[in-house]
Amino acid sequence: MRIGIIQASSQAEKNELIFNTVKKYAPEDAEVINFGCTLYEQEKYSYIDVSVLVGLLLSSGAVDFIVTGCSSGQGMMLACNSMPGVICGYAPTPKDAYLFAQINNGNAISLPLGEDYTWASVENFDKTIKALFSEPFGQGYPRSEAERKLKDTEMLKKIRSNSQIQFKDFFNLLDTSIIEKINKKNDVIKYVNEYGKSLI
């Protein structure tokens, strides 16, 4: 399993926290790759820009799962869910993270990263990532309803797939300013070219 880390530039100071926490709780056989955005990058990426990068990383098959976020986490979740092939959950709490992994079995999670990060918030963040990776994804919950829940999840994925165009076609419809910005994110482009299939 390859897990990508990438969040909006507005929350660049949280990048190291996200990366270290995911590495702490990710499955032992997982590879965790940090795509930023960091404080040292000159180019600034909004949640819209990052959602396209998330779509590129997942649709190309370069990574299997993405941990992302923005100030509220809501905008990133909505933007990511607009990308072909992305099913992104919103996880402000450990319970939300656990239920998303077990019931919805998506491929991205968005976190609120700008909401009063006091000691308690960092502790909540840690517990949220721990809950996300506490068990293998897609087992259903509650277990007594697992079969029905998993059927619903597969039906949702099929409906979404049938209602969306391919990422390559989608990318070509984007405004040229977004495309130019995406192409400047060299670490993502290089990784996709090395580990994924060409989409742009």
C-alpha cells in the first residue's frame, strides 16, 4: 500500500505533523510518501489545486490512498470528491475516520487542519489517524450489518464510476492556469511518471 500525504499550502506548517503521524500508524507494509505542501515551496497550492493533484495521484495508480486537508477540511473533501476516481471522506474525529475506513472504504481522507490546534487538537488528530489505520479497510460496521454495508459501498462506487468521465479527459477540460500550476509540482509529476500510468 502506498499512502500519499499532501495538503493545501495554507496549512503547510502541519505537513510534518501529518507525515509523522501517518508513518506512526500506517500498516507496517505501507510506504508513506510526502508530497507537501511544505513551508519551503515557493508555489502556493489551494485546496482546488491539491484536489487535482490528489486525483492525478490516485487515478494514475501511483498511490493507493491519500491523507489530505485544508483549514476546515470540508473544502478539500468536496473538491476531492469532484475528481474522477476519488472517494474522499471528512474526518474531524477518530469515530469519523474509523467509520469511513470500515464502511465507505474510500481512497482519500480530508482533515480539518486549521481549527484551533491546541494540545487537545493535536491529541485528537493523533487518535484520528490511529483510528483510520487501526484495522484493514472495508470490513463493514457494525459487523452484524457488514454484508449489507459492503454491498451499498460497492453500489455507490459503481454509480460514481458510471457518472464520471476519465481523469485524462477531465484534466484536458481544466483551465490552463490550473494545468500550468499542476505541472509545476515536480515531486508529484515525477512520482506519477515513475509509479503510475500517464494521464496528462
